[in-house]
Amino acid sequence: MFRKLFGPLLGGLALAAFALGAATAAEVTWYGQAAFKIVSPGGKVIVIDPFITKNPKTPADMKDLSKIGKVDLILVTHGHFDHTADVVELAKLTGAKVAMNADMGTTYETLELLAKEQLIRFNKGNGLQPIEGVTVYMTRAEHSSTVLHKGVAHPGGEPVGYVIELEDGKKIYHSGDTGVFGDMGWIGSYYGIDLALICIGGHFTMDPKHAAYATREMLKPKVVMPMHYGTFGLLKGTPEQFKAALGDWSGEVVVMQPGDTRTF
């Protein structure tokens, strides 16, 4: 009798719960190189290192920045062209706040690339909540940073990575361009990374073996996704080499193709 009377209601509640659960997953789109779009469980849109319109790996039908739709926040890891090429245009198109290291922010302001009101200049330390419900922590990275504007090199401050804590508490780590450094162990231990976006291409950044060591021994994320490989000839590292170097690591490796979207 109970099932007859309340079965349909319980079934409807179960379906609603399933739908709500599906809606709370973070959605991650990869454009190639280090460029990502993250849609948080609460619908906030974060773009990291937008190198899209001139990215040889971005699918042609995704190169139109207007197709990205609304953007709440743009995060920039450092000043190199393959991480900043579309920062200014995307910011002007969407009105999104742009967060970067303080010195590079000063360069962008001085060169009048972006208005002061649109910039969030900060450094490693306490997390900021630049958009409601999402906290961003800036982390160290071992690389370089220069802003090239009209053929002249300007200070790019320190290269960085980011830990993004979403509304549901899950944390996504974007390494930026980096070599291995000891504080990766602290980042992994302190934050508890759910998804790590890790450069593997080599030459300018970690190669697959170094990235695998950082993942397995230091960051220890639940899921890792390789990035920043194959875009240009010098970035020779491959996901296959990365997976082989990880050995019997117990975490999940997700290999996406540029243009792919996946929920986490």
C-alpha cells in the first residue's frame, strides 16, 4: 500500500535528486595549451589563460570568442603570448574581472590594456573570493614571465599557478607553466586537490617524467589531466609518456582533446 501510494512521489524525488546531483558537477572545457573554461556548480564561468583565436590546437568552430558566452573571471598565470593572447579582447567582450600577479597587473594598467577597475592584482597568500562562492588561491610556479606589447618587452611579474575552490568545496589546481618545485608537496597536502591540470610538454615546462613525479609523489590529486603539450614543435611530451611514467599510481588520468568538455 505504501509503495502504491507513495511510489510515484519517491520516484520523482529520486529523479530530482539525480538531476540536482548532475547539475552540481563542475564542467571543464579544454581549448588546447593551458586554456580552459570552468563552469562551477553554481554556474560561475572562469577562463584560465585564454589563448584561443590563434591557438593551432583550438577547433576552428571554437575560435570565435563570442561563443564562449558569459565569463565571470579570467585567471592569468603569466605574461607569455600563448597564455594571454585573448585576455584583453575577452575581458572587453564579457566585462569579466581579470586576476593576475600584482606586477603584471601594474603593467597591464600602465599600458592601458585594461582599466584598473577590471583588474584584480594580488599575490600568493590568503585566498580571494573574486566571484561569489568561488575562492582562488595563487600558488608558486617555476617559470618566467614577460609581457610583450608592440614589440617591446615589459615586466610580467612572477609566474604563478592557481587553486580554485568551487562552491561544493572541490578544488582544481592549474599548475601554470612550471618545473617541479618542492612546494608542490605542500600544495597537495594543504589543499587536497580533486583535479590537477598539469603541463607535460617539456622544454619550457615539466616533461612527462617530471610531471608524473610531481603528480604521484607531491600533488597526489584524485584526478590529473595533462596539458601544454603538442601545440608547438618543442613541446614533445605526450600523454602516453606521462601515463607510462606514472606507473601504478592509483589516481585517475583523464586525457582530453582540444575542444572536449567533461564534468568532474
